[in-house]
Amino acid sequence: MPAGGFTRLPNGSVVVALTLPRPGGDGDDEGPVRVLVHAANRARALTRLRNLGLRAVYLRGNTAPPTPDEVTAVLHHPDGLLWRALPDAAGELWHPIRALLRGA
């Protein structure tokens, strides 16, 4: 089960963070990715991911909510959808979701 969580912002929107296996990867050679989504609510955040082809995405519980740095990163991105490989490599930047799905 993927780890994930959410944070509700003062304006009522949410930032959802999920740790997922890399799409199209074997799981052996490449590690998981951390995906961030900014949306009006949790259901819409998950729908945004499902519409991109990540069909089996669910959020159960709040075991790994986004950190303040992750919230800042997704709020400053025009698409509101970002990813980064885990474990965090020193100095790795957040990537737009298009870069992840293009490799799948």
C-alpha cells in the first residue's frame, strides 16, 4: 500500500502527497517516487492522478503528510502536480508530472 497523506490549507484546498512505485518501472532498478498534488479536495487530487493514467491510487489514512517544503514546492508550480525520486537525492529538484509519465 502506498504511503501518503494530506494537508488542508487555510483557503480550504489540500495538498496530497503519495509515495508510489515508479510507473512503467520494474520496481527493482528504480525506487519509488513521491508525488504531490494540489487540488480543491482530496477526491479531486486523486482524480487528477487517475486521469493521468495512475489508476490504482488511493489515500488511506494520513501516515505521510506533505512537509512544509513540499507544500511550498507544489503551490509555486503552475500545474500543481510534481514528483521526485525517493530516497531524496541531495539537490534533486521537483519535476513536472509530464516527465514521469513520459518515461512510462
